[in-house]
Amino acid sequence: MNNIVDLIAFIIIIIGAINWGTVGAFGVDLVTMATPGYKTVESGIKIAVGLAGIYCAYKIYTWKTKSHATQMTTPASS
């Protein structure tokens, strides 16, 4: 289950990154273009991108924390 959530979050972040890239490079917001007149849907997509970013930041933090804890408790080889 967790792998599916991770994959969905990763895909949402990629979509958000592509959107921000087009906004920065060309001044074109793809989400606004894809949802003309549906401000609620547009806001929902942008909120999903933000939440996916927070989720992935949390996953990276916990991964780094576990990795660091493992390195500290693993005895050094001689």
C-alpha cells in the first residue's frame, strides 16, 4: 500500500514540476489551461501537488533519519 501512495505522490510532484517549469519558462499555467473555468478543480490539483511535496519531504526525512541511525548503530568492520 505504501509503495502505491509513494508512486502517486511522485507522479503528482512530476506533474507539478512540469507545470512550474512551463510557468517559469513560458508564462503558461498548464493546470489553469486544463481546467478552464473550474477554479475549485484547479485549486484541488494545486493543493494535491503541495501535499504530495510535503509527503515526499517527510519520506525523505524519515529515510535519512533511519539511514543515519543505522550507520550509528552498525559496528565498524575491521
